Amino acid sequence: MRRLVGTLAVAVIALALVIGAILARTVRSEVEEAKGYLLTLMELRRSALREYLETTRSEVLLWSELPGLRDAVIELGRAWEQLPDDPSARLQRLYIQENPYQEDGRHRLTAAADGSLYSRLHEAVHPNALRFIQYHGYDDVFLFDAEGHLLYTVAKEPDFATDFVAGAWRDTGLGRAFRAARDAESEDFVAFTDFEPYAPSGDEPASFVASAVRGEDGEFLGVLAFQIPVSGIDHIMQFTGGMGDTGETYLVGRDGLMRSDSRFSGTSTILRTRVDTEPARRALAGETGMDEATDYRGIPSLAAFGPFDFEGVRWAVVAEIDRSEVRGRALEPRRLLPAALLGLATVAALAAVALTYLMGRAERPEPWTRDVGRGGG
């Protein structure tokens, strides 16, 4: 009996070892599978982001080369020069201060009723420009003349009709985009600025693309620019299909601040949440890879990372998931069942071997019994 108990104890220990080995292997397999999936997700987001920004680049180049837009810049510039007194102050009064619509609805004013050539041209240009940004999802469209006067915008924010060479907004992202497009030597050059607070838009994050508008002889006439919305980037980065409860992808700028919103925040994290993690730092240094590290929320995670470069701007692309969720998947009943069945089979096999052995021992006489029998004969 004691041998049976001992044998069963060995079987139980073997069962524990077998199940432990299977669980460890299952966890390792789940982690490796998650790493591969995260790398794929990171690459997909990076590819989608590039496609989105390349489309934006193509659109600003295409529209800047259209004869109709070229004519609009020329004619609006001439109309600007015909305005009496201070053109900037006059247009700001007509289209901002005396605009019958509230701040967020100023775009609804098709033309001021001042009878000027500028307002007649605005009435012709504005409906098409409004449809363009509504269809393509931009926050605003900007037309500059060669001297940096902002001749036209859709939204009519405080930057409208101001001077971007010497005025208050010269050092903003839009001001830098204007100058970069103006000074470009290549005709297919597109200026792109990283997201940063833009004062005319209430200090909300804004990014811009801009391209020079040139005459048929190559003469510089002005600049066309688009304001890229954060929603366009978020639509790409916040896709959560197949990412479980804790997976997410996000962007980080060189300043260590997010360039897309966190899945786990009820408010915007763009330019507000700092990400000082090893994966983000390595991506900004130009590396692509996988890491197990603490994320920006202080949670141990698996993270795939890589750099994203576009027109001189670099972002880190990070795809990550909580390590506890990945390991938890290995303990789901559907994954434990094979281990349990194998363990039971192991115990059954060991018990059968033990019983067979013990039964065989019981049927054979002990050596000392055989010796006594022979001596008595």
C-alpha cells in the first residue's frame, strides 16, 4: 500500500511538472504570437499614415497647379490692392467682427455686402473651397499672395487677412510653412509642419501642408496651404480591431508628447501626454523592433515600435498591449483544456503502470518464502 501511495505521489508531482511545462510553453507561445501581431499592427498603421499624408501632399500640389486656383490668387491679390485704407483691418471687420454668424459659423458668410471687388471674388471662390474642405476633411484652406498676406481662408479665424511675413502669426506653423514653400527651389516641394498649438485656432493642435503657386512662366505668385485635422490622424491610429481590451497604437513626437489620442483617455492627449518610454525613444532614434517595457501609464507591456518620417518630421509609431492581458489569454479554459487532458492522461498512464507493477509483485512469492519451501522438502 505504501508503494502505491508513493507511486501516486510521484504521479502527482509528474502531473504538476507536466502541466507547469505546458502552461509555460503556452504563455511563451502567446507572448510570441502577440509580438508578431503587434509588429504587423505597427507596420499597418505606419503604412496607412504614410498613405494619408502622401494623399494630402498630392492634393496640395495638384490644387496649387490648377489654372483656376492660380487665377484666384492673382485676382484676389488685385482686389486686395484696391481696398481703401488698411485692407487687413477692413477685411477683418467685414468678415470677422461684423460677421452675422458666431465664431464657429463664420464660414457661412459667402460675401460681405460692401460691394467691393474682393467680396465679389470671395462669393465666387468660397462655395467651392467650403465644399473642398468638407469633402476632404481639412480644417481650413489658406491662400497667400507673394508678400505673405493671407488673402483668403474658409474658417475666418483671427489669422485671416493678416501679414505672415512680419505679423503676429509669422512664427507659427503656418508662418513657417508659408516661408518654406515660398523659398523652395523645387516646383514639387511641399512644406509640412508638425502638430503644435495654433493660437488662431484657440491653441488647438494644428499641422499644415503648403505648396507654392506659380505662374506659367514659373513666377512665384503665392502659397496654397491646408490645415490638417487631428481627427484624420486619430482615425488611423485609434483603430482597435483585434487589439483586445488594452491594446492601442499611438504617435509620439520628438518632444516626447503624443501626436494622437490615447484610447484610454476621455480627453485629448495630443501635445498633452508625455511618453518617455524605451520603445518611443528607440523609435525616435530610428530603430524598429519589439520590447517588453513599462508604458506611459506605468503598466508592463509588450510594444512594437518604429520611426515614421515625412517631409522632415519624425514621429515614433508604437503598438502595445498590457503584458497581463497576453499572459491571461494563456490561462483561458480553451487553452487549459489540452494541458488538463494531457495531465490526466499522464496520471492515468502512471497509475496503470504502478498498479500493473504492484499486482505482479503480489502474485510472486517473496524470495525468503521460496527458500523456506525448498529447505523443508
